[in-house]
Amino acid sequence: MLSFRASLAIVFSAILLAAPAFATRAHRTPTTRHSHSSRKVVAKSHKLHGQQVIDSNRVAEIQQALIREHYFTGEVSGKWDASTEAAMQKFQADQGWQTKLMPDSRAIKKLGLGPDYSGAINAKDSSFGAPPPVSTIPSEQTAGFAAAAGVKQ
């Protein structure tokens, strides 16, 4: 027959092994709340991210491009109004792109209004000048470049 201590140890072991099976993952709120009159709870406002308004000059460019592509028949006003939005939605729908968010970057590029890379270093006919001749580079600078590169002169 088992001793009292051995029986007690077996019972506690069984409880410890079975306890995780009855544990819940839901957090319970405390039944009593402490009120602090000196604290005020401030509701956090929703902060909008990204561009919220299109610049009027950019809207005018978009309107001109939509006129050129025969999607917009109004006058160029520089205001993002319902007719401009409808024209852009039609243009994007005809391309098979989303029409809910305005305007889609692919549509802007397709209208010829994408970024201008003509001044980039690797652009054809870029405006950058030729590098200076090697003879004009100071010898200290050339030695520094060689040392940094691990080249012996």
C-alpha cells in the first residue's frame, strides 16, 4: 500500500499534468475596476497616410493626357472632379486595372506622365559631363583610391 506522501504526490502530479487541458486562451477582464479621477483617457484619432490631394498642376496634366487619349471631353480645370475621376476609371478599366483607387501608377505611366529619368547617370543623352581626365586627379587622391582598393602601384 502506498504511503500518504506518495499518494499525495501522485494526485498533485495528475493535477499539474491535466491543468493545461483546462486552460483557456481568452483573456478575462478583472471583476473590479479601479477608477482614477486624475487620469483622462484620450481617444486616438485615425491618422491618414500617403497623399490625400492631387496637386492642381498634376490634375491638369492628367486631364490633358486623358483628352489626348479620348477619355475626357471636358475643359482642363486642374480640379479632380467627378468627370475627371470617371474618365480615369474608364481608362483604367479598359486596361484591366483597378478602378477604386485613383489614380493607378500604371495608368499615369501609360498616359506618359511617369517619372522623368532623362537626367539619370545611365540615361541615353544624359546632361552629365564626361569625367575629368586622369591627369587632373591629385596623386594623393589616386594613391588613396589604390590603397582602399588594395592595388599596389
